[in-house]
Amino acid sequence: DSSELFGALVSPQSIAIVAFGVVCAVTWVFVERCAPEPIVPLELFRNSTFNLLLVISIMGGAIAIGMVNYLALFLQTTTGLSPSAAGLLFILLTGGLVCGSLSAGRIISKTGRYKPFAIASLTCSAIAFALMSQIHAGTPIAFIGAIMMLHGIGIGLAQQVPVIGVQNAAPARDVGAATGSVTLSRMGGASIAISIYGAIIASQLNKV
């Protein structure tokens, strides 16, 4: 239940990991401040647009990438698909991701507008998640595949937005550092979300 989940989050092991992360973050700031050529110039964090896009990238990674592992678990345990068949079904998701990313990149390069793609991505993912909430053991695999493709398109549309946004907001000398920070934050969000999702699932499994 919620008390078990909360207890796991505030266990000594969890607190130790968080404390270690805080120490690493403080150490990183100290090193970057003293380095003559820092990997990520701290001046970037004074830019509100850069900070906002970092948050968007973290949340995007948590929602878009973090849930993928557990969708594979659902396909194997609930629909009865083998690991190989479940993996093949993910071609639809990655295909949608590629189509969305390439389309967004080309349109943005021609129009110079990238904000509408954030709205389109949110819309696609919101619809996909709403449909996912209705999936059950008897749902046709083709319907699940269509939802995965829609979610992949939503992910693809959003991938270009933070990258192009920080490249426009950062000084020319820091474009590489800003782009790398956004990419890293996306994967960091995915890693954090996977841990949280795993804790929630583990707490619910105890009831079965």
C-alpha cells in the first residue's frame, strides 16, 4: 500500500543514495566553477529558458522513455507474448518515433517554429496514455500496436523541441554544452522514473 511504498522511499538505503547524489552534485558544481574550461558552464543555469527546457527534457524522458520497460513487461505477462514477439512490437513505437522526429526536424528547419510541436507531442502522448488505461488482457494486439505507434510519434515530435530551444537560447560558444545537457537530462529523467515505477509496481505486487 502507500505506507509500504513511502517506507521504501525513506529507507536507509534510499536516503543513502539520495545523500550520495547530493554530495556528487555539490562536488560537480565546485569542480565546474573552478575549471578553466568547464564541461557545462554554470552561466547557462542563469538562463530561464535553458532551465525550463531542462525540466521539460527530464519530464519527457520520465514519461516517454521510463514507461517503455514496463510496457514490455505488460505485453509478456498479460497478453502472453514471448519476449521476442514483444520486442518486435516495439518496432511500431520506434518507427513512430523516427517518423515524428524527422518530420518535426524538417518542418522546424523550414518554418523556424518549434513550440507547436511541444503541444502536438503532449496531445499525442495524452491520447495514447488515455487509451493505454483502457487496455486489458483481452485487448487485440493490433490495437496495442497502434497505441504504441501514436505514443512513438508523440515522443518523436518532442525530441527536437528542447534541443532546438537550448541551441537558440545558449550563447554560440556554449551550444554544444547546452545540447549535451538536454540529452543527458532526458536520460536522467528516464532513469529516475524507472526506479519510481519499479517501486510502485513492487508495492502492488505484494497484494497479489
